[in-house]
Amino acid sequence: MLEAIGSGLYGLVAGFTNLHWSNPIMIIVGLCLLYLGIKKDFEPLLLVPIGFGCILVNIPLAGLMEEEGFLKIIYDAGIITELFPLLIFVGIGAMTDFGPLLENPKIFLLGAAGQFGIFLTLALALALGFTKLEAVSIGIIGACDGPTAIYVTSKYAPHLLGAVSVAAYSYMSLVPVFQPPIMRWLTTKEERMINMGMVRKSASKTTKIVFPLVVTVIGGLIAPKGLPLLGTIMLGNLMKECGVVSRLAKASENEIANIVTLLLGISIGATMDGKVFLTPQTLIILGLGFLAICLDTACGVLFGKLMNILSGGKINPLIGAAGISAYPMSARVVQKEGQKYNPKNYLLMHAMGANTGGQVGSVMAAAVMLSVLKGMGII
């Protein structure tokens, strides 16, 4: 009788006695993510569920990521199948206005230039001993595009999903912090003061409808392995622009996106088990991811300087910093930075063009890498 009572009482403290040293650390990490999301308003829609999922998975004996655990069920249904990031992309497409890009198509080049850091970081990751698939997953952090990073990593390097996704979303939320110093370092005061004027022409409705169709077909033919990413974002945009399926477009950018974001976030948090997450490899991934985003920003600004020279001083190089996929945060950073040096400067719409170009560019960068790996027989 006493033995049974003792065993029963032990069950009440078993969670404490089975704590691994890494579990309390990761619970603190989860609390920090919650703090950033709630107090600092850094990507709260994702950092809050990620942080809470991180706390849940680091409580011993709960079995949430075991075969019949509810987090495991969600993870298998949406992450392993790649369904969640693709549904998110439909919502992103429905939220995105490619008008500023179509009004000034040459700005798309800045969206392409803003992806160079991905490939530079990929090369560095390979040099540090990561496999080709791991290096691709790490490099794509530089796109500042969480769904793309999750899609690529969950498919080809799932053991890195926690580190890659946390890096992608954390750094995306910190764009207003780390981009301005890079922008100031690479430009002169005179360049930052360049006034590009207002965008005077607007793209027609027909152009906006044709654009996602053309991008889907051409992009799919160039890099077929990336078509799920490219196709879903363009489907969402087509529904937005055609105007005849407004219910589907609104559901994609609201109800569906909200539900999937919740499930995606908590699933990512569930991959952050301290025994797996707290390794030197994780710190290296976080460092490489930060380097990738900094290089992307630098490459975009430098290409903006080149376009400024070729245009005879008519393009403000600051808009090159918006060539990453952090939409629309990066464009707002450019606008704010430009007005510090010229209060009459209005760079927002030009930067939005580069920003939307960066969204397409990041997806195409992932698509190209995956198609090259397919051609090499690696995937």
C-alpha cells in the first residue's frame, strides 16, 4: 500500500526528475520568443506560437512529439507534407500588390540582386562541411522569407528545421534594426538624398492578371522543382487581381492564412527539443543566416549604386535594400531612412517595387537551387 502511494507521489515529480539540462534553457528561449512577439511586436503571429510550442516540447514525459502526440500529428500533417508553407504562400500572394513592380519593371533587377547573399552563404556553408542540401537550407535564410525557408528545409533537411525557421523569422523581424547601418555604410549622404519623384503611371488590370500567369509558366519551365512555391504565390495573386473570386482571395489572406500560421508556428516550436536544438551546429546556422541577410542587403544596395550611375544619378541606392523578401517591412525602412536625409523624399512606392521583386526573386532563387540539385541527381 505504502509502495503504491510512493509510486503515485513520484508520478507528480517525475517531470522534474526527468528534466534534461537543455530543457530549462529551451524553455527560457521559448519565453524570450514570447517576449519579442508580445512586448516588442516582432512578428508576433509567428513568434508567439513558435515560442509556446518550444515550451511545450521541452516539458518531459508529455509525449507531444511522440507517435500519437498532438504536436506530432500537426507536424506530420502540415510540415512533412509541405502543406502549411504552400497554403501560406497562397495567402501571401493574395496580400501582395505587384503594381509598383509592374509600373517600373527595371526595379525587378534589385529584387534579383537582393538574393546574391543566398548563394554566397551557400558556398560558405559548403566550405564549413555542411552537405549540399543542408547548405541550400541555410542559404535560403537570407531570402528573409520564412515560408520558403520552411518549405525547402522541411523537404530536404528536416533535422535543421527548428534552427532555420527560428533564424528566418527572427531576422525578418529585426530588419528595421540591422538594415539601416548597412545602408548608411554603403552609401554617401548625397546618394541618400536623391529624390526619385512620384510614380506617375499605373499598371492596367489586364497586366496585373497576365503577370502571375506569365511568371508561373516561365518560372516553372526554368526551374520546375520550385513550381509549388511559385505557383501557389501566383495563384493567390491571380485570385486577388482577377476580381471574380473575392471570397477565395479574402479567405486565403485572412481565415486560411491565420489558421495555418497558428499550426505552422506551433509545429516549428515543436522541433526545438533542447536535446536536438542545443548544439554547436545550431549556433553556426544562426550565424550563417545572419550573414546571408546582411549580404543580401549589401548586394541590393551596391546594385542600386550601379543603377544610379547608369541612370545618370536618378536612382536612390537605398531602394536596393528592399530587394529582400521582408515585405513590406524593408520598403518602410527605406522610406524612413530616405526621409532622414531629405524630408521631401518619397521612396516608398519605388522600394515596394523592389520589395515585391524580392518576393519573386527569393522564390526563384530557391527554385533554381532545387532544380540544379535535381539536375545533379542529388534530389
